[in-house]
Amino acid sequence: MKFAIITNDEQIASLSHIESSQLISTLSHINKNICVLDHYPDSNTLSQLIEEGFKIIRLSDLIRQAGATAIPNFSDIMNREENPISNEDLTNFYEDKTVFVTGGEGFIGSEIVNNLLQLPIKKVVIYGHGENSANALCQKHDHDKRFEFILGDIRDNQKLLKSVKDSKPNVVFHAAAHKHVPVLESYPEEAIKTNVIGTVNTIEAAIAASVEHFVLVSTDKAVNPISALGASKRIAEKICLAMDEFVPNMHITTVRFGNVFGSVGSVVPIFLEQIANNTPLTITDPTMLRYFMSVTEATRLVLLAVTTEEGNLFSFDMGDSITISTLAQRLVEYIGFKFDIKDVNIIGNRGGEKDAEELTYSFEQILASKHKNLYALRNTDLPWTQEQVKEVCDTLSHVMIHGSRIEILESLQKYIP
């Protein structure tokens, strides 16, 4: 392919990590298929270039597309370093252990798997239903004899039960979940089916297999939730907190995440795609505040939470929250362009989205743990009894099949006001 690159584009404000003149000069010397123009060609020149097989491209578009093809470094956008975590505690705890990961083919789950395979574990078994992402994960790790993948759904209770029993794990990480707020506002029954019933299925399978440690990966959206997603994850939290009280011989831990920077389908890759395509950035509300963590620090802190007996509910030091408009501005300027609010399309709240995410409830005391940046949350609210857990599960199981959308939302509201 031949390229005619036009260099005088007023959209280019500053190129913090690419020097345009140096880039073009280098390309011109090493590749005769590149033609450099300092202005857009007239019709005769344009016709000649096209006849000779040149594709016309502006330097600004070239830089935009090149810069937006990969997720930037977390620290470059969030203005803070990732929380460092020593390998010593992880190595000592996970050595020669078998670990079972639901949703292990997903964005968070696959990073948990990547980290586990860097430790002296005996085996890691991934259980997930995303065929395409599972295939990619298998291609990456199939050479490692400690790696095993099972294609299955946590809503398939019998297959899940057999898979956990056959695997005989020491630790179960439950990362499988539905996570998109607007989608689950339309289909709250799916939030219940996966995030609540799927969690109960996984806990019951872990109990049947005599698992020592069970970990629920939760979200800050479970704190004072206003969405079906948040309510379903809070119910899953409350079930885990309750069952940790009355299930013997298994430590059940809940770990709350903030937003994971660059996760699939989240705001960062959406913004980058819009920047690459030179289309307006879609923002629900410029003043919305969100916490962000890098996927590396998030997953390593989850692995670390299992190693401590200091509680059954944990959160992390996620730094300061950031507005969505600030995030958009930093991404645009990182790639090398001026941010202009006129290039933003404000679409408004899509339903179930909070103005500002919260990390804890008022009745949760934040306590330091022996690990820096990992906080134990002491829950002073009364946990559900075994009878209450059964009632919640029975009610939600019935309404998700037989109830209307409004009836399903009312049932969630009943248990999580």
C-alpha cells in the first residue's frame, strides 16, 4: 500500500510522544511508497496519486489511529503509580495449590489466571462460557501443563458441581458475572440468574468439593446501588457474608473492585475507538465521578486478599476518583490532540448510573490490613440468617422466571432498598 501523508493539519496541537517531522522524514527515507505533502492536493495531483496507487491520509488521522490502537499505561492517564505488591506472600500461599476460576476467560478472570501461572501453583482450572475469549486464552496457555479449561456456564448447576468436584481445588475465585449497567436495567432477570443464582451455585459446588477458600469478585456498584446490576451484586455480597458465618471449614471472602482501567466494553476502549475514528466522544454526564484501578493491581490485590484471615470483606486503595470529562480530556491529549468540549456528545444518564461511585457503606468500618493498599471492612450490619438466604434465593428464582420486569425490579428493591 502506498500512502500520501498530508502534514499541515490544524487539529494537531502537540505531539507529546511522537515528533511529526521526525516521523515523516524517517518514513520517507526507508519507504519509497510514502509521499509527503504539506497541503491537501489539488484535483489533478489527487487524480495522479490515486492512479499511482497512493492512499491519501492526514498525519493527524495516522497519529490518532496509531495512538488509539492500544490501551495507554495506567499511570500516564490516572496520574498515579500502580500499587506495588510483593510476590513473597503470594508465592508462600499459592505454592502447590489448585485454583478454580469462574469467568476465567474474561478480562478480570484471565488476568487472575495470568498471575496465578506466574506462581508455583499445582494447577489452575478455568470455567467459562465465552467461546471466543476461551479459545484465545487456551492458545496463550495450552503449553503450560498446569492450565486446564472447561467450557461451561455457572447457571448450569450440575455441570458446575461436577467440574468443581473433579478439579478438587483449594481456592475458588468467582469472577463470572454480568457487568453492564444499561443492559441489565433492561434485563434484570439476567442479573439475578447470573450474579445471584450463579454465585449460589458456585458456593454450593465449592462446599460440596470441600474447598478451603472461596472469593467473590464484587464491585463498588454494590454500595448503595440504584441499578439492577448493583443490587444483584450486593445480594451476592450479602449471601457470601452470611454463608461465611454458617458454612464450616471454608473461608468466604468478598473483594470489591472499582472500575478496571481498559476493561472490555468499558469507557476507556470506547473513547479510544471514537478518537481513532475521529467521531465525537459520547459522555453520559461530564461530572460523573469514577474510581479506576489498573488490571494488574486489581487482580494481584484480589490474590492477596485470600492470604489474610483479617476479615471477609475487602476493598482497595483506589486513589482519587476522576470525572469522566477529565478522563476523556487526558486520553485525547495523550494521543496528541487538543480537547474541545464541542467534540463531546453528552447523551445523559442511561438509567441505573450513579453520579459518584462509593466504596463503602456507612455501617462498614475501614481497617488497615497487614498489606498496604488492602483494606479490611468490618461489617456492623447484621448478616442474613440461613433462612433469609434461602428465602431470598427462592423468591428471586421464582420472579426471574415468572415475573415482569417491574416485578423483578420490585423484588430486588425489597431486599436491597
